[in-house]
Amino acid sequence: MIHRRVGRKLNRTWSHKKALMCNLATDLFLHKKLVTTEAKAKELRPFAESLITRARIALRNEQNGKLPTARPNKAGEVIPVTKDFVQRRQVGRFIRNKAVLQELFDTIAPAAATRDGGYTRIIKIGRRRGDAAREAIIELVDFSAPQDGIVRRKKKAIPAPKVSTSAPVEVIAPVAAPIIEEIAPEVDETIVDTVQTSADAIELQADTTEVTPIEDAPASEDAPADAPKDSGDASAE
């Protein structure tokens, strides 16, 4: 039976995993929000919350005055203790940045003083591009923005047209409208002329289609000149 294997190893040795958790907790306390993989976020949550609990204990001891009595220094002076240095040294084993340690005890602990556990929140945001690892956001509950349940999407900004600065741009005045106004009367005149000419053409066609009297056909050149003009008169004689 395998013992003493609790949690995810994250493909690291124990010393490497411990250093990873310390760095993630430092960034979480500094920025109040962290984007990492889902497995790392689940491992970081109990680690960071245990440190916040120690900061809350130190705050409660300082408020209630339950602090160890100070020992006299070399000069024999006794300086009263106003802070719980025991808890600060315990947390300082993991948080090496003094500014972040001060932020944890002075800002984060008072904000979470009335909250019994559950100091962090994990939000899954899908898979990461490249290796398709599941990502999540881990944040401090007391420092997160209030959520109203409305999903807001940012509108895409319309890119402005590019203007070339190499040559000056000449602005051309609108001249299309006057041209149309000048051409319009000429078009009307041509339409009237075409209508008149078509009417004249119809009248001329009507004049040419009138019946004309049929004239005597001219005598052919081959016929003899002495031939009688009327055959009926010749037969009567």
C-alpha cells in the first residue's frame, strides 16, 4: 500500500512542487487574481487558504491582546509587543517577499476577518490554445468585482481609413449636379423634336399612300408606227 501521497504531484518532485506553490501564492496575494491551469489552481487553493487562516489568527490575537510577554533586551528595557510575530514567522517560511507578507497581514486578513473559510474562488475558463490544457481563474473572494449575472461583450472597433501622408490629398468640388441641370433642358428639346419629326413622317406617309390616277402606258419602241390605234374601228369598216 502506498502512503503519504496526497494531492497531485504535477509531474514534479516535492521540493519543486513546494517552490511552485509558494510562487503561486505570492502572486495571488499580490494581484488578488491568477490565471493558471485547473490542476494547479485546485492544489493552490488549500495552500493559500491555510496562510490566510494564520493571518486571521494573528489579527485576532492582536485585537484581543493575546500576545506573548516581551523579554527585556540587553539594555534591560522591555518593549511592549503589538504584533503576533509568531504567525508572521510561520507564514514567512513560504512567502519570502516582505511587501506581500505585509499585504497579507494588513489588508487581506482584515477583509476576510468575518469569513470562516472559503477565501478563494475557482472559475473554469476552458482549454488553452496550444496544448489544450484546462485553464482556470483563482481569485480572492473579498477582492473580486461584484457579479450581476449579465454577460457583456465588447464591440469590435471599426478601423479608421488609412490616409497616405506621402502626397497631399486634393478635394474635388461636387460638379455633377450642375451638369445634370444643364443637360436636362437639352434632353427635353431633343425629345420634342423627335416627336415632331415622327408626326411629320406619319403625315408624309399618309400623303404618299393616296390613290393616283393610272395614265396610259407609253407605246413600246418595238411596235410598228403604222399599226391601227383602235382595232374595233377597223373591224367595223
